[in-house]
Amino acid sequence: MAGTARIGVDVGGTFTDLVLHDPARDLVHTGKLLTTPDDPSEAIIEGTLRVLQEAGLTPADLHSIVHGTTLVTNTVIERTGAKVGLLTTAGFRDSIEIAKEIRYDLYDLFLEAPPTLVPRHLRREIPERLDVHGTTLLALDEAAVAREATALVAEGCEALAIGFLHSYRDARHELRAREVVRALFPDLAITLSAEVAPEIREFERTSTACANAYVQPRMKKYLDKLEADLARIGFTGRLYVMLSGGGIAAVREAKEFPIRLIESGPAAGAMAAAFLAKLAGLDRVVSYDMGGTTAKMCLVEDGAPDHKFDFEAGRVRRFVKGSGLPLKVSVVDMIEIGAGGGSIARVEPGSGLMKVGPRSAGAKPGPVCYGRGGTEPCVTDADLMLGRLDAKYFLGGEMALDPGLVQRAFATGVAEKLGVKPMDAALGVQRIVDETMAAATRMHLAEKGRDPRGYTLIAFGGAGPVHAWNLARLLKIERMLVPLGAGVASALGFLVAPPATDMVRSYVARLERLDFAHVNALFAAMAAEGRKLLEEAGADPATISFKPAADMRHVGQGFEIPVPLPALEIGEGDVAALKEAFFTSYQKTFGRVVREQPIEALTWRLAVSAPGLDIRIGAATLAPASLAPRGQRSVTFETHGTLDVPVYDRYALRPGMEFAGPALVEERESTCVVGPGARCHVDAHLNLVVELNG
Amino acid sequence: MDEGFDAITLEIYWSRLISIADEAAAALLRTAFSTIVRESNDFGTVLMDVNGDSISENTGGIASFSCILPRTTKHFLAKFPAETWQPGDCVITNDPWLATGHLPDITAVSPIFHKGKLVGFSGSIAHSPDVGGSLWGADCREVFEEGIRIPPTRLIRAGVRNQEILDFFLANVRVPDQVSGDLEAQITANEVCAARVDEFLGDTGLADLQGLSRALQARADLAMRRAISAVPDGVYRATLDADGFEPDVTHIVVAVTVAGESMVIDFEGTSKQIDRGINCVMNYTHAYSVYPVKCALDPFTPRNEGSYRAIEVRAPEGSILNPRFPAAVGSRQLTGHLLAGAIYKALAAVIPKQVIAECGGAPTMRCLFSGQDQHGDRFSQVLFASGGMGASPHRDGLATTAFPTNAGAGSIEAFENVAPLVVWSKQLRPDSGGAGQFRGGMGQEAIIEVRSPGPLRLSLISDRRDHPAQGVLGGKPGAAAEIVFSDGTRPHPKSRTTIEPGMKLHMRYAGGGGYGPPSERDPAALAADLKDGYVTDAAAYKGDA
């Protein structure tokens, strides 16, 4: 019998974060060390041994490790993946290069298209063709498959993707092509578009297959090594990975479909917010995670983050939609904008106005106040100048900040050019970055037909609690919640994520003309596959639940909306109910219905999940209880000018304590700003709950 | 200049007003019924002050629309003076001369009130799925054939819909549900914009938008003037020819005069208007003249009415760039999209690092199929696809990308699911990018087979058969457009015909022009092109052919 403790490990670009939880001992323990980019498992092993030792445990006490990684996304961004060959339907060799034919920036004459993962000379045409019903128009030329695959291997391809037209409808040509290649090259990694993303739209599906093939060899090698290293230190529990959709899965799925880990890290933050929302009984939440380079916002309703089924990876311009490679994967639907502590302020030469971000000073040289050579003022510098941060208590005092450098940087960098005082320039940086985040959040919600009023903001990440009060104010949000350990809270997501996966198949037909036997067979296949994946991911078979849905639209429309289905098996008698369900979803999304037009379904989805674990946050690291401020600081607010503000010690606060804003609450990795007019109380889970109009 | 606003507040307010236009655009996209708005990006939203001057526009739509909407609004104000507008009004038109140059685009403008006072207007334009008349084409003789024309009309008066007018309009279109659905989406977008502006004024305590509007226009104006004054003074001329409609070639003549911080773009000498649907009204001519200048000189400053104040555009009345009513204008893009190429050609000598060569995708090439599918259901589908962009001084032209418009393309699998057509190929056209130091973007070839039970109607709207996209500063032209049936016959590129089941249509989209002499091409770039098969004729691309 393996142990009871679990560890969540997030391998980020700079740091590897670990969080250990042992329900049997009511213990939560965290750790942080530098990522080892050449072999990320080094830091995982070292970190695991360290937190175990600090908690007084051994590897044998571990029940499981849940792992999130940026390896997949970095491989795509840095273009360090495998040499991939692609077999496509003759006539469609260039689908992944022609793409959507859109300029992602209307005014840039010199913009760059995202480079394809498979260059044209490694894309080979295979005579074969199915039509929309899966009927053969042209039989598969197996000799061509053998010939082209051999040529690609001779070219040095380490992995192969196969993407044929209409394979979402019928995969038989792709399956047969794989058999032909396997017979020749039994060890070659092969990705079928119909398996990795069985959805209509050839560009996106093929692009996903190529990306999967591209990251697969490196990811497999990495996971094999990690398993071996963990075994070597005596770990006998299960290793799981975090999927982009926020579910956990077995390592086997990660090796077969590594592309599903593309948003592995960011998903954890949203799962942490969902967990906190459930714990606090909040059903309408905007999750807000602001770090050094970016801010991420996500809608969390009824305890679950929103999902979407496409994602753009490896953007040419990180924050510009349309500048990356589209992937058909289930991801937590969040927006990421270039607004973080390191975002740089500058004055535009044309208009003479100030912009903040998306360029970031990153960790090196970092903001000016770090004193590591940064000269351009950043958001963190403004936060320091406005009194939100303590020069002496940054990272718990480990790092001294230099206010003098910041003052000079603001004076010469922006204030002079704008003709304002340095303090006003700093306030301007804060106003602009907060407005930018507010606009992006409003927009994200508006696209879903939501209004931020009535939602609660859950803020975390190092910079999140610093800016949350002002962001909430701009959004007319009345309540915000900040968890204990906000700077590392996203790692909690690894421990609370449920085993879950999203299955998909496309089959296009008008509701009146549906072949129900076919639909039911699709769902039966998805259910069986989903069940197998979840059992591998440690789910109790009795607790697995299924949520079927279909993407539908009116005939003639170019976009679909998800519609929940009543059951895994449907028939002729359900058509009226399907239509009503479509109208209900349509009304919810668009605010009206059009009853006359016929309806068609395109894609069928099955969300498969089992319950996640609840964890209790222990009280081990707290200081003695006290509501006495440990000091006072001058803080400048846009709305109230400069005020003397009490500073509370986060670790001394206990459930039930209450105080009025303006106030600052400091913990090691972050500071929570409570603005004037707000009231803050500490809830039973040690969250700060701030009522803006308290 | 800043009307009492400090620079930081100005930046914040400007961003906020842009995000209001974006939110209106999101509402339009979200609630539009038809595919055309989404798939071809054919829409725009603009926030205007009480004078009808634009303050902000949405980020992603068609650039020309935001330029034209304020002009249309001023026509509305001439007919319905400011004091007559009431909350809940919505005025529409699709008049080509007052609005965007052809009937399918519907412009809708609503007033914005704050504390009972008229403070501005919210406007939207969207390409309607149908406006009656003939099937979309380029060969009509008069605008009357091209559909129903709606003069500026109060579709909604103080919140009450004029149902008779709406019924009258919808009775004249082929797909009334889709048309009314899209119109509702425009009204919704205008309402969202108006509500957000009201909220914005409440939040900021401003009484109206006028001071802010003047300040933001002044900032945009200043940025453009700074950019123009960096261009040496002088008169820069160019001519450009396109197929037009035989026997008339379209001959564009442009003189760009730069004097200090202002610019005049004059099309004196351009072809006369003709009795076919490729005439381009002055509004469209203006929009497609100032847009390429903005891209070349001042791409980063947000746009508003001030952006284009320093630029004057002239075209002789009665020319193909300023036709008199009732000229046919249905495919005015076949002429209007050429202007960017002409202007860049004129400016190439003086600002060579800021322009690109002519684009194969200017103008766009479209084939529209319409008829009945195997179930007897009516369908009408346009295959969206683009030629290649002209090469730039910094890199090869983008393949299969439209400029100056930004219509995208959809999935072939989705296309085949809604029309009885099989697309046998849609891939890059090797050797179609013009040779040069930087190569023009490649066009593409699509092969479409008719698989319907009966014959279909085919409408072709294209140019560049006889006039490929020219290179610039020594660059070579891209490949011309070609349209060929599988039996070897070539349909007229601007025609409406019938196509029989089993017939295949080969659509070859033009390549973009090259930049700089081919002899200066980096040998490694040529080797890579040969390896990837973008180029098969090495000699031609080395410049020694």
C-alpha cells in the first residue's frame, strides 16, 4: 500500500514550484527552486526530496505526484521539436501553410506569418479522397504511402503526422496508412489527425497533428526519464500529468498526445481558483492571476472554469490573436495579456502618449528597483513608488529594492517626455495597466454575453493582490477574495484537479437527418475511451460521470455553439428536445432565437470526469494571532491622493478578524491592497474577503 | 491641444473608447446570423461625437469602413438635424454614394444620449447576406439591377420599429431571416456602444464627448502630420492598369503631392466611369487611398477623424473613381483595391523602405456558386481565397493573403458540407510570386468540381487576367490570375454563367509582385525556395532569365 501524501510540481520557465499535501497528517508544505532547463527532472527530483525531508516524509510515503510542465509549450515557442514529416491528401499539402489567410495586424505591412512546424518539402501528397459522408471518391494509394514515408524517414524525420481530408468523419484511410507505415518502420512515432483531434476543419486538425508529432519524441524521452528517476529514489506511487483542460491524466496519455499538455501550467491556476470559489461558496467568479510578465483572467462559474476547444500556440506576437498556430485541444478558456510586474512603460513617438507593456523586463534585468541593471520603469517600480510595496520587505525581505533608482528612472524615462511629475507618471503606469486589464476582462466577458458586475474577483500571483482592488473598482466588481499564500496559490491547482478528459468526434448532419445509430456509436466509443483514460488516471470507476454535448448551428451560419444533450443515447424521439436545447443555448449566448431556420450538428463532445480531492489548508506557518498593524506607509491612490495606511501581517490574521481600508496586508510573496472605503474580513479558510463598498 | 486633459488621462480614455468600439464589434460578431460577417471579416463599428466625427473604431474590421462611417453619418445629420434625434432611434442606408460604395453593405447609426443630452453616435456597417437584385456580380449596367436601395431611413424611431419599411425591404431579398438577423446584430452593436459611452461619461464625470474628441483627434492628426513631414516634399506620380471591363482597361493615374505636413492624392487622368459594376464611388476611393498611407507612414497610432485630416483625396467627377449616379458599382472593390498599389508605386522612389509591391490579392477574386443541393435545398456559397501579397523591403510577400482588404478563408471540409461541390485541390501556386530581392507572395490554385443533381449558377468577380501584380524597384510581376474549366474553355472573369455537374473549375489566384532586382536575392533564400518547391524555375528568380 502506497502512502497518503501527494505532491504537485509545476515546472515553469524560471522556477519549479512544489506543493505537498498529506491529508493523513493535515499537512501542506511548499517549495521553490530554480528550474533545470537542460533536464527538468533534476529539479523535480531534488525538489521532491527536499519537501519530503522538510515534511519529515520519505518517497515511500507518497501516494502520487501530479506534474505540470511548460516543456510542450516551450518546445513549440522555441521551435526545438522533432523533424516531422506529414502525409496529406493530394491537393492539400499546403493547408497548414495557407492557413486562414488573415492578416492579424491590419496596419503592419511587414508582418510575419507564423512559420509552419513542417516545411513544405517534408509534406507529401497521397492520392486518396473521402467525401463529407465518408464515401470513397478515390481509394488510398498504399504504394504512395510506403514510398513517401520511406522518403521522409530517409530525410531524417523522427515523427510522422497523417492528416487526410474528412478523416473526422471516417478515419479508415488514416488508420490504414498508419498500418502501412508501421509495417515498414515499427518504431516511428505516428500521429493521426483523426485520433488527436477528430474534428471538422482540415487546417486546425492537421496543424494539431503536426504539433503533436513535433513535441512527442522530446516529451516521451523526458517522461521516460522522469519515471526512471522517480523509481530510482524509491517512489512507488502514481505519476500523473495536468492536462490543458485542468484534468489530470496518466503518463501514457501524455506520451501519446503530449499536445494536450500545451497549457498544463496555466490550467493549474484556474483550477486553484475554482477550488477556492467552491470552498467559499461563490458561483460567479473572475479568476485573476498576475505575475511578472502576464495577467490571466478566467471565468469560473458554478465551481468550474470555462473551457474552450481551441488554442493558439507559438504566436509570432505573443498577445496578438491570429499570430500563432491553431490547435484543437481542450483548454481552460482564459485570456492572457501582457500586463505583469515587469511590463515596461514607454512614451509612443507618434502620439506622444504613454503605453505600458506588453514588453516585459522579465526576471533579467527585471524592474529598475531590483537594481540589476534595468533602466526602463516597470509596473513593479510604479507599485514601489506609490507605496504599495515595501522596499525592505520584498520577498519577505530577501531582496532589497532601490527607490532612488526608480525615482530617477521615472523622471528621465517618461515623466519628462509627458511633462508631468515622476509621481504622476508612476500613478499613470498603475492607471494604464489596471485599465488595460479591466478592458481585457470586460471584453472577455462580453464575448460570452456576461457583465462583470455581480462577480467576485479571486486574485493571486505575486502582483495580483497588489492591483486587484483597483481592477475590481474599474470593473464595478464589489467583492474580491485573496487566498493565503497568493504568490504560490496556483500550485494548489495540481492537488485539487480531478481526473478528467474531453472526448470529441465530428459528424455533420441536420437534426432531422441524423443517423442516430451512428451518433450513439460515437458516444459509446468516446465513453469507453474516456473511462479507460480516467481509470488510468486513478479514478474510482463508480464515480465517473459523463456530460454529452454537441456543437450546433443554424444551417448557413459559420459558427457553432455548444448544446448539452440529455443522454449518452439519443433517438428520433429526442429531436424536439434537441431543438429546444439549442434554442435555450442560443438565447443564452445571443439574447434571441430564430426559430424558422433548420439546425445542424457538427461536432459531438463528451466530458468525462471523476470528483477531485478536497484539501484543507493547514495553519502550520502562521505567526501569533494579532490584528495590530505592524507599521504604516504612505500610499498614493488615483481616487484619494496620498494617505497614511496601516500595514498588517498576513500571517497574524485569523478567521473572523476584520478591518477597514485603506490598508495593506503583507505576506512573503505578495501584498494585498485594500482601498479606501473597502472593508476586509478573514474567512474560515484564511482568505481575505474585501467588500469594496463595505 | 489637449483640451485640459493630461497625457495619461488621454491615453486611458482613448483606450477605453477603443475598447467600447471593440465591445460593440464583439456584440455584432456574436449576434450576427450569417457567415459573411464572420468568415470574411466584412464589418466595422465606429464611435462618433455629435458632429459625426469618429473618435474610435474597432480594432479588427475592414479598415475602409471606419473611414467611411463618419461621412455617412454627416449625410444622416443633413437629412435629420441633430436636434431631431431621440433616444432609441436607428437610421440606416445602403446608398453607395452616401455610404460604402455598393448596396450589400448596410450602415446603421444610433444616437448616444447622456443625462438627456445628445453626445454622439454609434455606427456599424456589415455586409448583408443579400439585398435583392441580380446575383452578386460585376457585369450590371446600372445600380438599379444590383438590388434594393434604401435612402437614409429611420428604421427605428424612439424605440419603435418601422415594421412597414422593414417588411418592404425584406420582401426584396432572398434570405430575409438572415438579412433581418444581421440587421438586428447591428442594432445590438449600436446599443452596446451607446450604453457603454453613457457609462463612461458617468464614470469620468465628463458632460459630453466634445472636448475629449477634439483632443484625441488632435493627437491622431499630429501623429500623421509628423509622419508626413518626414517624407521629402515633392510630387510623386504613378500609373497602374487593370483588366477593367472590355473594351475598357482600367487606367489609374495618381499624383501624390507632399508639402510640409500635408498630402494631396489626386487621381486626375484616371479612366472615365463605365456602364459595368466596377465603378468606385468617392467615399470608397477616399478610404482606400488614406488606408495604405496610414499603413506606410503611421501604422501604430490609433485611428480617428484626425488621422486623415492632413490628407486630401481628389478624383474627377465622372471618373471610375468618382462615378455619377446611377453607375453600376456592385464590384467596386475590383477598382478600389488597386489604389494602394498605385500610391505605393508613386511613393516607392522616395520612401522605399516603407512600401510594398503590388498585391496579387488586390483586387480579390471570387467565385460564387448557387443552386440546389441533393436534398433540394437552395444554397449559395462563395469560395473565399486570396492571391499573394506584394513583397516588402524586409521580407518576401505573404502567400495567399489579401491586402488592402483582409478577407480570410474558411475550411474546405466545412465548405463541402454546405454545398454540393468537391474541392480537389487548394494549394500554393509555385512560381507565382514575382521574382525580386524579396519574392512576391504566392497565389494558390483551387479546383472545384460540381456534384449537384442539376446545373448551378456561377458568378465570377475577378481581375488581373491580363494585368498581373507589378513588382517595385526592379522586382518582377507575379503570375496573372487564370480561370479555366476542365474542358479547357475560359469563362469571362466577370460573368454570370451556368455550370454543369461534373465540370471542374480551376481558379488560379494571382501572385504578388517582387521587391528589388532578382539579382540581389540571397542565394540561400533561393535555394530554400527551390527545396520547398515555391520556385521551380531557378533562372527566372536569379534574374538571368
